[in-house]
Amino acid sequence: MELLLDVVIILMTLSTLVVAARILLGPSLPDRVVAADGATTHVIALSVLVGMKLKSTTMFDVAIALSILSFLTAIVVGKYMEKGHIIDDIGNR
Amino acid sequence: MISAIVSIFLIIGVILSIVAAVGLHRLKDPYTRLHATSAINSFGLISILVASVFYFVEESAVTSLRQLLAVFFIFITVPAGTHILSRAAIVRDVHVWKPDGSELRQHEVEIIQTIKRQSEERRAHRLREEVQGREGLDGAKRS
């Protein structure tokens, strides 16, 4: 059980690095955003796994906060890519 | 028994996460990459969270409630984010990858044009509202 948890944490860390490489490699901006979204999902999974390893339940708050942050990132960057600005008429007045 | 369930869910989760990581490099354009990150990756995360629910089954009920809240939240928000990202990619003219390098078919071109037209209409509508609001503001100042 503990051994499996260690192996899973190591594999997830490597997988996170593989996903994060796409942020650097991605040819277009949507590629990078998609990769960043996937990397955040991997980090949420890693935080839950570390919480299981440390036998502490505080890491689930981290997971919830990170999932909200990843959703917000997707929405904000998507709006920026579609419209060219994020907040309505900032700098126009 | 509990240990076996936790192990199964952990293995499913890590396999799906690795598949998502490989898919992000194997697939060619943002639309197909969204399949890897949205569907497979979030399902892997959900199964890891389910494994942790069973791992902390002896804790209080509030703990598993928080984990299930995270599962619920991911289940709701990931499709919305995927929708917005793919739409933004279309508006930005990111090309669609075809396996044989052929051109887009007629109905696909129509869908892309519809999305672009909707985005333009929204932008024009917002600009019009903004101008009207500013005129109203100026009139209030003068009077």
C-alpha cells in the first residue's frame, strides 16, 4: 500500500513534467493554455496524493482551491483569447 | 478490502494521467489536445480523489464530504472551461489538423464561420452598448 503510494507519486511527478514540457513546446497560445490546464489537474492530483502520504486531510482544501483557480484561469484566458481584453473597457475612460 | 479498493482506484488514476500526458504530445492541434486534458485527465483526477475517499474512510464524514465536493466541482467546471477554450481557439484561427492533410469539409467550414460571426456580433453589441452608456453619462453631466 505505502509502496504503491510512493510509486504513484513518482509516476505522477514525471507525468506532470511531461505535461509541463508542452507549455514550453506548444506552437500556439491555445496549446499552452490547454497544457497549463492539464498541468494544474496533475498538480491537484499530486496534492491529494501527498495528503494521503502524510495522512493529513488539510490537502483537500488545497485541491478545492486549485480546482477553482484552474477553472478561473481557463475562463479568463479564453475570454482574453476571444476578445483581446479581460475586463470591460479598462483604459478606455 | 479497503486497501484493495484504494489500490485499484490509484492505479486507474495514474494510468489515465499518464495517458493524458502522452496524448498531449501525440495529438496535433488544441482541439484534440483538449480531449486529453479535459476528459481523460479529469477522470484520472476524479478516480484519485475517490481513492482518497476510501483511504480516509475512518476519518469523520466532513472529510469525505470535502473530497466529494471537489469531485462535484471538477465535474461541473471542466466542460465549461473546455467549451470556452475551444471556442477561443477557433476565433483565433488555429488550424484544424486532419489525418490525411485534406481540406476542411463544407459543414465544418460553416460551423467555424458561425462561431466567428457570433463572436463578432457579441463584440459589436458590446461596443454599441458602451457608446450608448457613455453618451448617457455625458448628458447627465451637462444637465
